[in-house]
Amino acid sequence: IEPWDGPASVAFTDGTVIGAVLDRNGLRPSRYWVTDDDRVIMASEVGVVDIDPAKIVAKGRLQPGKMLLVDTSQG
């Protein structure tokens, strides 16, 4: 592991596209949930936000070196 290899999980936006990227070694946990009312929530730990499990339509973990993007102009 090189000094610049993390740990890092970085969130960003340009006002329309919202995203997050995880370091290539996956040293920082980044979990996400998508709800039936079109919310995307990302946090480092489970239970950070109280979400009704019945409202969750998708969930997962951001994988090492991968990016999550949400284009709000697409609805």
C-alpha cells in the first residue's frame, strides 16, 4: 500500500450529478441505500439513519476503486 492509497471515501456534486468514490483498497466502508421515495443515502456504518426496511428498494456497499453516481436530472 502506498501513502496515497487511502483510506478515503469522497463524496462530490456539481449541483446535478452526485457521486462518491472509494479508495482502490477499500479501506473506508461506504454503504448505500435507495428508498422507494427516490432517496439515495450513503454512510460509513449501518444504522446511521433510521430507515424503514420496507422502503428500501436497493442497498449495497461501494466496492474498492468504484464510484456511485446519481444524475438528479434523470429523476
